[in-house]
Amino acid sequence: MFEARLSQASVIKKILEAIKELVTEANFDCTNSGIALQAMDTSHVSLVGLFLRADGWEHFRCDRCVAWRRRTPSPLTPRAPERSRSASISAR
């Protein structure tokens, strides 16, 4: 099981907004140490590398390695109510 919670959703939202401008498809790899992303832009000129450490999240749990591929415009959509300032991500 994978779960991550961040109290300031604006941080993850800004990161994802920046990524979606560069890549159309993103592979996310989640381990007990954090969430990693490595992707190329559509013209294969720019490499996007991102690692969000587990200790940077309010709550982070990853029992086994989880990998998923997402297409933009929203490669990863935090689940949060419109007025909430926190974000939760989970995968089973």
C-alpha cells in the first residue's frame, strides 16, 4: 500500500504544474524512501528528474515499490477538497 499526505497542497500543485509544461507522460516510482520521477520532454531535449523524500511529507507509507505512469495535464492529481490546503495521494 502507498499513502502520502502533505499539509500544504500548494507545494505539490506548483511542482506538478511545472512538470506538466515539460512532459506529456510521467513515470512515478514510489519506495519507502520517497517518490521519484524521471521523464523526457516530447522533443527528447530536456530530462526532468524529481525526488520527493519520504521525510518531507506529513504522512508517508509505502509497504512495497509502486510504479505508475500518468499522462498530463495531470500526471498526479492530489485528492483534496477545493477549499482544503492539504493533499493526499494513495495507491493500492
